[in-house]
Amino acid sequence: MDFDAIVIGGGHAGIEAALALSRMGFETLFITQNLDVIGKMSCNPAIGGLAKGNLVREVDALGGEMARLIDATMIQFRILNKSKGPAVQAYRAQADKAAYSLLAKWTLERQESLYLFQDTVTDFILDTPGREIRGVITERGKRFHSRVVVLTTGTFMEGKIFIGEYSTSSGRLGEPAAVGLGKSLRRMGFEVGRLKTGTPARALRSSLDFGKMEEQPGDREVFPFSFSNERVERPNVSCYITFTTPETHRIIRDNMDKSPLYSGKIVGVGPRYCPSIEDKVVRFPDRERHQIFVEPEGLSTEEVYLNGISSSLPEDVQEKFLKTVPGFERIVITRPGYAVEYDYLNPTQLYPSLETKRIKGLFIAGQTNGTSGYEEAAAQGLMAGINAGLFLQGREPLVLSRVDAYIGVLIDDLVTLGTEEPYRLFTSRAEYRLALRHDTADERLFEKGYRAGLHGRESYEKFLEKMKSIGEIRELLKKRRVAERDTTRLVSIGIHLGKSFEQALKDPNIKISDLALLEEELAAKKQEYLRRVELDVKYEGYLKRQQEQVDRFLRMENRRIPENFDYDSAVGLSKEAREKLKRVRPVSLGQASRIQGVRSSDIAVLLVHLKRGA
């Protein structure tokens, strides 16, 4: 059977890629091993977090689905880093895991031009020279043809799980691995490595004593992730916090020889920023306790997720050390923690569009590129789907830079630097994070999503109306001046007598809600728009200073390097730089400058050769 596009994998990357392609009008086949676990959260039951929440809002601004899914299924909402500046604040929501997965599947099923099929892809169909994708072959021998393929297998590609001495081929506990693809990719010449991640035990809620834990309720005011939603009406369920004890650590240390992480059974590198409890005990021997978040998995289940205590120790050892944690004394474990090792591709083998350099029309996204996290996967899946669609249309790919979005930071880090451990996005990775606030994602990206074909005309008109309203607020703040009558209603504004409202708002003691009390036109505007303008005004000085850095960055990014540039003939390049540049094949001078091992002197040499070629 023939399709325009094929998407492999039913995780968060696959969902976004399939929806993007079909919404762009392409006949798309979505192949996954089990249609009943589409969008299943393998690890923690939450969406968002620091930098990750920004990704979700950017996915939404471009026309993706993740924000709408979590808005409809959240059971707790919080704004992280409330006490800090807006550049590092982020939304995070606990999800009802079963409801999220069901809604994801239903969304795919109702999407026009999208066809769902249950099978396991084991190989690819290439053209005769072996340079262009032509389709896929499944485990049951079916052959599907297409001009583009998006691969999003996550931890399932040649996956293997470990619990103490026990190990088996599996991508998730109780679910088979995708066997064959890793071998096929190696045969095609790709550099394929092994990574490791893990997950903690799940427990029965009724077996825990929450009186010994610290309650963590959600925020009273809930803000939607999706710009298309004005409000979210959902239940608000509490999480809880407890801690490991010295006895917990003693039991773990005494059984370290039974851990596959330390016995040599696992060769893949684990996540640095989300270590197992075994890693924590070894790496931080002086710490007497480690935090554990007890998170509900949904409204229709008694299972809870024990965030922060991932382990692959034997099941009896897991039960023993868990019972030393306050509140866990009578714990009933429903599923043990385990480690999973899987194949991934070094992402330096990809263009910034996420198309592979080796095989034309083959795009890779998600944990297959070495990332961790649902949000990183969704962002890549969306971009791979959009660019696969643009490829079919014969249009230039959509590449977001580091000044455009956190998505741009994520993908640039991957394709420029590669990764040898599961990659996680942080706010600190974004040099221009002041300009990448989560509330401005639509202003930065909506137009791009509309041009790609992921937003309808009606949505676009609403976006333009919103931008117009925000512009009107700015103009009103500039024109309206503080008068004597205002000081009688707001004493603190007296020191700004005669100044514009915009100048007065720069005062840390003045809020836009104060000004709205003095001006009916402001009071009539939406609170969301007022908050956004308030942040723009208060941080305008910082943004202007950062803009100078952005301008320098863009000058380097706009200096393109031809795809066929001959680095061997570029006299003056260091040997290391030449090797790294030939491997990565950067698309711009800016990207070249971020490759490890390429020095400023090498960039100067490149610039000379590029000017000669021009």
C-alpha cells in the first residue's frame, strides 16, 4: 500500500509527527506495536516543568497537540519558580495517565488523512542506490511504501529491561521491544549506540501513610497550557513529599552487587540529571536523605508513582528499602522499578530539520535521538512531522534557531553537539531565555505554524486579534499620564506624577492591576494580556541589552555554509576542527562555532574561505 508518509512509534513524538503530517493534508500511516498504549506515560505522570513547560507551550503555538491533551486530563497544576523571574518560571501539571492516553488515541483516530495500524516495523525500503527512503517492512511481512518516514521508537528499539538478575527483551515492562530496526540502521551505515534510563516502583495508595508525609497541593489558580483554551476546569489532587533514611541507604549499599548498573550487565549510559537511587547513594555518600515525590497516576486508579527513587535492584531488595521510608512502612508494590537499555542514533547524523544526512526522506525524532522526557520528544516529533511535510511539498525546512524557541535550543544542541547520555533540556541551556518566556510562545511561533499549515484561518484571526489587543494596551500605557486625580485612588503612584503609565509600571512597587483601577480601558482588557504586557514593560531594559547579543548571534547564523563545502581544501583549519566539521556538516558559521573542538581561529579561517567562495 502507498502513503505520502509513514510514522513509526506511538509515543509523544509519534503522535505529534503523525498529526502534523495529516493536518498538512498528507495521507499518513501511523504504525505502532500496540494501539492501546498510544501516548502512554512510561515514567512520571506529569507534563511540563522547568524548560519543559516552555516546550509544551511552543508545541501548542506551532499547532501541536500536547498542550490540549494535558489541559483536558490534568489532575493538578502548579507554576514552578513563582518567586523567581519570569524567564525561569514554568507550568507543570500532573496527568491522569489513562485519560491522557485514551484522549491521544481518540484524537489520532478522528484525524482526517491519518490511518492507524498495529504491527512492528523491522526494516526499511530504500531506492536502488540506497540513498532515499521508499517505505517500511513489518514483522508480519507487510510492505508499506511512502516518500518520507519519521522514526520515533523511543526506548523500544532493541530495548532490554533489567530487575536485579532478571533481564528480558522489552521496551517497557510487559511490552515487547522493537527488534530488528537497530540492526537495519547499523546495516545502513548509521552510528547506533546504547543508552539507559529507568523508572521507580509503583505502589498502592491505600498502603501508604500520608500523615507522615508533607502534602503538596496544586495552585488554586489554574492556567491552560494551550493558547486555544481560556480556562481549565479540572480536579485538583494533592501530591506528597517524603524522604529516604540512612537505613534506606544502608540496605542499598549492602545489595549493590545485585544491581545490573554496577555488575556490568548494563552498558548504556544513564541520565545524569535523573539518576537511580543506587546512583544517588554512590555519588552522594554524605547525604543522609533524598527526596521522594508521591504522585497520583490518575482518578481511576489507586496506583501512585514514587518519583525520585528509580531502581533496578531485585524486587525483594526494593521492597525492603522502600519500607524504611516514612509513610512507606506497609507499602504494597504493584509494579517494581526497572532499568531499560535501548538503541539510539547519535543525532549529529541529522540536519537541523531532523532529516538524516545519510538517507533522504528519513526523519528521526524523540528518545531515538538520545533525549529524555515526553516534552523533548513531542517537540522533536512535531518538527520532524512539519519538515517531512515541507519536504513533500518541495519547500524549505522550518528550522528554529536558539533565539526563536527552546525547541531551537534543543535541536541545535542535539545535531551540533550530539549526546552520549540521555539529553534533558534546562533553562540554563538557553542563552536568550529572557526572550523565550512561555507566555510569548504564540507571538514567536504561531505565524510559523500557520504558514506550515497547522493552524486554520479562524485560529489565525483570533491570534491577530490577540496581538492587536496587546498592542493597544502598550499604546494606552504610553499615552495615559499619571494625573492628580490618580494619586487620590493610588497614593504610591504620586512619585510618578506627570509620567506615562508605562514609565510608572517600571517601578517594582507598581503593578498593572493598580493601573487598571485608574483606567477603565485597561480594566476592560483580558488579565492574561495585561500580565504579558506588564512583564514586557518591567523587563524591557534587560531585553534590549540581550538584543545586542541576539544581533551578533544572528549575523553568524545568517552566514550559511554550502552543503558541499570542501573542508579538506580549507587551508589553516586545525586537524581536530576539520574532522569535527566534516562529521557534523554545519549549515551556518554560527552552528560551526558551537561544535566542540572548533576554535575561534578555525571560525576565522572558515570566514575567509567563505568570503572567497562568495
